[in-house]
Amino acid sequence: MSLTFEDEVAEKKEEMVKLLESISLGDIESAGLSLSFAGKTFQFKDLQVIEEDDLEEKMRAEFRDKLNQQQQRIREKINTKVNQLLTMHQQKQNELERKERSLAAKYSNAAMMPDITYDHAKKGLMVVRNPGKNDELLWLFRGRYQCKFFLKSRAKKAKAIDKTLRRRLVKDIIIRIKTRGTQVVQVSTHNPDAEMTPFWHYHKMSSTSDCWGTWRNASNWSDPNDIIHIAKDALAVLETINEGSVAKDNPNGLPRLDTVRDHLKTITKTMTKEFKDAIGADDTIEEADVWSTTM
């Protein structure tokens, strides 16, 4: 089994210490004493002992102390360097483990990208992860805003907007649906531009909030077709202007509310061909077909 990094460092340290401690003053033999001065060297081979203490032994003792001091300094330097190396390795290991845990947590909470087919794309649907919120998806449905009806305050029946004005009430739009897991979190309207700016309409309360009245989108989804159904329902709700819950009477790019009031026609139970042509309707429209934010 291969050694760990810490075991390898400990092994090398032990080798260096053993090598250091193998140096012994007893292995050093003296061939006499030599002195150098005035550019000359004098070698003394036979020395007369003046005192009982052996001069060579005194010198050995002094050298031994010096050697021990140097060995101790070297040991301390080895220990310091080894500890620094181990600390640095441990810090890098801790950082690597922290990043691994962070990455694992990130992907454990990540929303799985759904199976979007070419048929879904042809219907105008695409999906991306919500930037900064890895557990959320943003579904983008490209549709068309078409205001067709107007419901006056306290009125029981909506009126149709004639086609002369309805042409100005047709805009490309993105219905953005935010989901977290299988939960539908938000439905909002946006322009199909690079910045996905808010689409201001008569019931847009703020840049991030739309008034949908009593309509409640499905709270969960299990298939991309569920998202398409929610988006189409939202577009259907936007077909009717409810005077009782108007948030903006002059939204950017759309006619003023007063102008819309001047172009209304009464809806019959089953409209005649002449009336359908007048408002630009292609199919028979009955009262039950009119969506409302309060009905």
C-alpha cells in the first residue's frame, strides 16, 4: 500500500535526523596541532603536557559542544520546515475538501434540465436555469399579447374591442414561468428582447408583478406540456382588460385606457358574421369564452 503524503514526509525527516546524528566527534582523529600566523604554518607533533588535563580532550569537548549546538539548530530548522510543509499540505487538502463539498451541495440541489423536444420548441417553449439560483428553472414561452375584450367596473358582461384598435393591441410577448422542483413559483410577462425587460400592460403592477385576478395557475407541473398550458392560460387572461383592477391606464407601447373605452362593441350570445368581422374574430365567441381577472 502506498504511503500517504504525511507518512512520506515523516520518513524523510527521520532519515535526515539519523544522518545528522551519525556525525560523531569521536570519528575525528587529530594528527597534531598546527598554528598559522605571519603567513607561516607551524606543525606540532609532540606536545609536552603541562597540566593533567589532556589538551586534545579539552579541544574535543569544546568542538563537541559546538557540534551539538549546530546539530540542534539543524534539527530545529528541519522540524520547522517539515511542519510548514505539513501545514501547507493540510490547508490545501482542507480547501480541496471544502470545494468538493460545495460542488456536491450545488449539484445535489440543482434542478434537472427537463426533456424539451423540438416539438416543444416549435410551440415557442424554451427553458434555462435561473442565474444565481441553481434549484430554479425559468421557462420562456414566446406568444402574442392580444387584447380582445373589455370588462367595465360592476358590469356583468364584457364588451369586445373593435378590430380598428385591436391591431394596436397585438404585441409579441414572453410568458416567463419560474419553477422550483415540481412547484410553479411565478408567472410573469416580459418583452422578447435581449434584457427580458418587463412587458407593461394594463394589469402590470410592477416590474416583477402581474395582476392575474382570480385566475390561479397550476401549482405543480410534471411535463413541459403543463408549462405550455399555463402559459396559454396566462395569454388568455390577458385578452381581457378588467377596468376594476387596472394598474396602469397608459402602459408603454399600448393605447390609453380612455381610447380603448371608445372602441367597444357589445358581445351577443352568438355573434353574427358581420359582428365577428367588425372585431376581427375568426371563430364564434360566446360569453363563456371571455376570460376575466375577476370572474
